[in-house]
Amino acid sequence: MTPVLASALAILIGAVIAFILGFDPFVAYGALITGAFGNSMAISSTLAGAVPLALAGLGVAVAFRAGLFNIGAEGQYWIGVIVAVWFGYHLTGLPGWLHTLVCVVAAAVAGGLWGGLIPGLAKAYRGAHEVITTMMMSYIAIYFGQYLIAAGGPMHAPGYNAQSFPIRQDAWLTVLVPPQLTTAVFFALGAAVAVWWVMFHTTVGFRLRTVGANARAARYAGIHVPAYTVLALGLSGLLAGLAGGVQVLALDHRLMWGFNTGYGYTAIVVALLARNHPFGVLLAAVFFSALSTGGQNMQMVSQLPSSLTDVLTGLIVFFVAAERLVPLTIAWYRRRRGVRAQVAAAREGGREA
């Protein structure tokens, strides 16, 4: 099933659910669209929310293309945040642009090492499934981050709140459209172009896709599959770490206990909906960000719980994953109709005899 059809079906079923619950679906969806794109502030918030989703989604898409399921993008995102915050408040005396660049590069490298080093090597040389290892590494990263900012932690800022020291203001990303859209959007656009070029116009990208299509054939063709497995998970983690670094430099400016996260998990859905195409990831990220920002307005205007957007997300995933289910169902129906026609013809033949 195409992503557009899957999204349309999910929205249609969401409307039916809203109607059954006693709400007007037209009012609810109108409020959702207005909340996401109704004015410059709404568009700014939607695009700002799409940036980390796009970057992390690109990372997940790269892994998918190489036949790997990086379910630990959330942890790589956290590692990117931690490293960017540390460099953000430790470094002094650098020009603003260089300070920002150091933070971003450090976050990306840290995410790449977190994704590629242990999960990548374990998968490539010991056969450990990347779903397990990346998920375990994700938990480690999240709890490690919470330890760092808890009372007594090495990054804990004085006070009662569990939070780190703030990033120096000279490293913050510049706001383009208030209240939230910053120059972070250029990182997302640049990363999408870079991933598209690498994956579809370079030998490395061709080999990564070949390994993902058939690892045995790739090995027979002389491709070093273990090396490209590590590389795929490393690139995936790099993009997720970049998402964390860019996001904290753009909006949060410090690591807090109630840190706005969950992007790494949603990024999996973004990549699935985009069919792992870099430019499709950009559109899917805007779509899911719009569901999030518009969902809040939908709840205020129509009183319909914003959790309906989570239902829509689940339905979209289901319909995208059911891509093979639809043709199988059609084939089963055709076979069944053919058998019935044969039985009916046999019965008619018997009566005539």
C-alpha cells in the first residue's frame, strides 16, 4: 500500500472514530490543520518539530536500506544531546559559529560511535541482533543522561531541578521565524541531500544497498559485509546524534529531567512512511510534526483528545506494514472465486448429464 493511501485510510478511520465518540470530525481535523499551518507561528513550530524527526528518520532509513533495524535511535539522540551540552557549556573563547560547529560535530560523532561501535561490531562479527543491542544501548544512554543531571551528577547544575548547566548563548542556533524555527532546518535539508547523494550516487551507497538487498550475494560479489554493517549502523547513529545535538542547540539549550524527547522512536515510523527515501523522510517528518502540533489545537477547539493523533500514527504504521497483506488478500479472494466457479460448473454439468 502506498504511503499516501495508508495515510488517507488512517485519517478516514480516525474520522470514523471521532464521529463514534460524538465529535465532529470536520471540526477536529480543521482545528488540527489550523494548529499546524494556520499562521506563521504554527508553521514555525511544525517545521521546528520536523527537524529532529527528519535527521533521526534519515538515520533509521540508512540502516533500513542496509537491511538493519536500528531501533536505538532514541539512545543515539540522547548521546548527541549529552555531548553537545557538555561542549556547549565547557568550551570558552571560541567564535560563535565555531563553537556551534564543534558541538554539532561532536554530537554526530558520539552518536555514530554509540550506534556503530558496539551494536555494529556485535552484529558484524558475532551475529548479535541489532534490534536487541541498539535497544539495550538506548536504555543505557537514557539512564546515563538522567544520572548526569541528577543531584550529585557530574553535569548537575546547582539547584533543586535535575538539569545540566546551560549551553553558552554564543553556541545557540539562530532563530529564523519565531518562536521556534531556527537554522537547524538547514541541517535537516543538507543531511537529506547528503544521504540521497551517498546512497544513490556513490559506490559506498550502492554497496550498502546491496548488502541490505542480499547479504549473501553481496559477499559473493566481493563486498566486505561486516565492514558495511558497521558503517551502516555508524551512519545511522551519526544522523540520530546530529538530531540530538542540533535540537538542543536550537531549542532546549540544556539537558533537563523533562527533556523533550521521543524523536528517536517516531523516527522509525517516519522512515517507514517515507519508504526510506531521503526526501520522503523530509515530508514524513513534517507530516508527523504537524500531527503533534496540530493535535494540541485540535484538543482545545474540538475537545477531542490529542491522543487521537497517536491512533492515526498507529494506523499509518499498520497500513504501511500491511503492504503485502492487500495483494495476498486479493489473490486469496480470486482463488476462492475461481474454485467456486469450477464447483458451480461441475454441478451444472452433472445436472445436464
